[in-house]
Amino acid sequence: MTHKREIQGVVVKKSGDKTASVLVTRYVLHPKYHKTVKRFKKYLIHDERNELNEGDTVTAVECRPLSKTKSFRLKKIVATGVK
């Protein structure tokens, strides 16, 4: 049994059919100034039932590559965004 990576972020865009773009924020310590700074990365995740909307907070789990840039699948919706 292998360990699958899990990411949590906010949906920033519906990117075509069954795909959403998720912005993941992480906090790292700056090597020189020893201050906590934000780092951002966007991931494409697979949404089989097209249930995501912009602003939703989601958890995604790593899976086999579904396309050239898509390697994460929706696990659950943590919170819904404002409409």
C-alpha cells in the first residue's frame, strides 16, 4: 500500500469539463530573514461529477496521471464558497 499525497486548497477556476484549478497555499520559513512567507501553486484536479464551484475549499488526493497536467482527484469538499 502506497502513501498518496493530499493537498487542500481553494478552487479558483472551472477549467473545462470535469476539471477545476485549485490554488494551494503553503507557509515556509525564509532562509535568510527567518520570516514566514506564503508560497502558492496551482493544481488541476479531476471532478468526476462536476460539483465544484469557484471559492470552494477542497481536498484532493494524488492518483495516476489523467492527462498531461492532471494528477489529482477530488476527495471531498471541505467548505463551499459564497455565491
